[in-house]
Amino acid sequence: MLPELFGHAAWPRPVPPPRVPQNPWLARNPFNNVHGDTWMSDAAAVPGPLGRNLRIWSSTLAAARRSPTSPTFVCSSICFDRYDRLVLSCSGQGESALALVDPVSLGVLASFQLPLASSAASATASAYSYLDSREEVVVAGADNTISVVRLGGSRAKPGFEQGPVYDVSSYIGAGDNMNGVMPDWRGRIWFAIRGASTIGVLDPETEPATVHVLPLRDFGEGQAGEIKNSFAMDGNDAYIVTTGGMYRLTAGGDGVPRIVWSETYENIGKIKPGQYSAGSGTTPTLLGGGRFVAIVDNADQTHVVVYRTDAKLAPWKGRVVCQEPVFERGLGAVEDSLIGTGLSLIVENNYNYTRDFLAPGFPTTRSEPGIARVDIDPRGDGCRLVWANEKATAPNVAPKLSTVTGLVYTITRRFDTHGRPEPGLDVYYWAALDFHTGKTAWERQFGTGFGFDSWYPGLAIGPNGTLYVGQYGGLTAIRDGR
């Protein structure tokens, strides 16, 4: 049996709060999408637990499900409405729904069924939904519609109500699908088309809604590959990574998207164990006052890659600020967005995270450890590795940073091999790492086996200081006790 607790409670060591601009068309930062804000910072000026008398509880969310007996129901995206209630976007085998959940009891207050996905690829579109400033969920449907679902009813008896539905299927080829939506500062809805590596801009204020699309090209040499992740927004500019390259796009008053700049990154062209695509597995992260945008590449030696965002560069400046190596060569892969705040980036290693859904019991593998911090030089002339935690294994959850506590929160995994064949029983822990040193402050066990695993959900720090994360079996929360 593995211990219930490793480490001990931490003292808060705050860092400067993230200075991310508030998109006027979105709910408050950092509670409006899976990565918190349009810079995809995954950083929040909200306190998380310090590890004192930790309390853990969970819910199967059965009231929100079509088929409570299906093995998977992952709520990848967690937002929070004006009453601090959780607004979840969930999908799984024969499952796709929105759920409104009480932040204390985890009881389902209301649910709304979404179109069922025909494949795992099309199911991920709903994970990249957002909550707008009018308390509406905007979600890319598996049927290639962009659907607006309102939070209606009263505070005592809330519910979801169907709002406008925009059919963009005519812009999407057979077998292809969207991979997320995000608004710009004019309220236009940008959307990504996965296989065609195409970006669309929909203006809901026109009648009928106008749509303009732009297929991305790999620097004049053909298709740019695929878009497998979400994208960052700053004003009316979008930052998009494909399996072929990194792009900054913009759209003027006419709503027509165009490329501002594009740049390559190292790519071996193969899907590493633990990855979803043969390219960068990261949603781009803006930081440094918007001066920089960062991803992780797909080289044999994994790098954090930072680009200058300027439309035009001085003759002596290159687009790439740095390619900082992280993790052991040949044993690094990243399928989660970076945490970005100030000039610092946090990255987790997802190499060799696999689970066999065709075998009995859905067996999993031992993934490689590694969490690292990379800082950009204040002058923007390079980067350096600040620390590397080579013991913590956080295989498949988008982590979050509380700048109030100075702790990075994630889910770690260990294996109990006592009386069991390799790799053993998978055991899951809530974990907190010191942002300043990288040392693990504490790990608290909360479950074992398949039901407590998940497919790259976004961990969330709630307004009440509670951490939440979706697993195959539902939703789990943790907070400091009294």
C-alpha cells in the first residue's frame, strides 16, 4: 500500500499576478475556458490549497449523463459563472453534455445534452468551448455547428436554454471537424478546422452571420498539417500552432483573417507515445505583456520554443527567442498547454502515457517523469532552465498555477506493485509543487484505477480556493480543511 500523503503543508510564497487583458466578450478571467483566459496562461490570482487538513470529495455526475454505465465521462473544460458554480463541458463514449454543478456538494444543478461525437477526434471540440460575458456557453458541436447555450432560469432553479446555432458544416470537409472556438475583442467567433488546418471567423452580429475562412499553408510548400489544439487570442489576433508551424493571424473590420507571420519548429513527424498528434501538443501561451508566445516542439530532444509576437522585427532580431531543451532526449513529449506568467513557463512531460481501451481493464503504462520551469531573459534575448523536477510524474492533466500561494497544482501518478504484476495498480495524487524551486510540497492520494484517470482535462482553481478536475468516473475536488 502506498502512503496516503507525501510531504507536508506549504507556506504561501506569492508571485506577481498574471497581467492578462480581459476580453470584453468573455466571462471574467481566469474562469472562462479550459486554460483560464485568452492568453491560455493557466495562471490564476486565486488561492489554492496549501495542504492543511486536506478534504477530498467526488461525484459521478450521473444526473448529467446519457448512459451512466459507459466507462468514460470526462469533463475536460471547467468554467465558473457569476455565482461561482461550475460550468462543465463533458464527453465520452456515447456521452456529450454541458453540466452546471454546485461548487460545494458537486451536485448537478442542470444539464444540457450536446450532439454525440462520431469519433474521439470530434469529441475534443467541445473541450475547447468558452463561457461568454452574457453567461452563455459557446461550443463547437460534433455536428459541425457552433452552438450558443444560455444559462437560464433563476438562481434557485437554474437551467440551460438553447440559443443561436450557426451551421458552418459547408466550410468543413467530409470526415473533418472543428477543434475549438474563441472570441476576439469585436465579439467575432474564431474557429479551427482540424484536418484542413483552416481558421474561420464568424460574425454573429450580422444577419445572416458572415463567415470567412483561411486555409493555412506550410510556408508556400503545401498544407500546414493539422490543428490538434486550441489557440490563443489577443485583441483581434489569433496565435495558432499546427503540426506544420506556428502562426499569428489577424482580422480587420471586414472579418477576413490573414497571416501576420509564420514560423517553423523542430518536428520529427511522428506521434510519440503519449501524444495525440505528430507535432506540437501545446495550445500556444502568451506571456511577457504579450511580447512572447510559447509552445513545445516535437523534436527528439523536446524544447520549449518562444517566439517574438511583433508583426515586424528589427533587422538584428530573429522570430525565435529560444529553443530551451527540457527532459531527457528521446523521452520527452508534451500534450498539454504551458503555464505562462510574467516571463516564466511551466511544462509537464507526458511521454509514454498510454492506455489500452481494447484490453480488459484498460491497462496503462508507466509514463516518464518530469516537470520543468523555463524563464525568458528580461531583455528577450534567450531563455534558461530554472529548475527541473525529475521525480514527479504528471502524465495527462493541464496544471494550474496559483500566484497567491506560489504553488503549481497537478495530478501525479504512482504505481502500487505489492502483489501485482508490472506496472502495478495506478494510484492518483493531488500534488502541489513550489513555483520557485520545483520541489514537491505535498501529494495527497485520492483514488486508484481507471476511474480516476482521464484524458488531458484542465485542472481548475475555483473562486472558493478549491481545486477541481474531471476523471473518467466523474469529478473530484480538494481543498484545505479547517
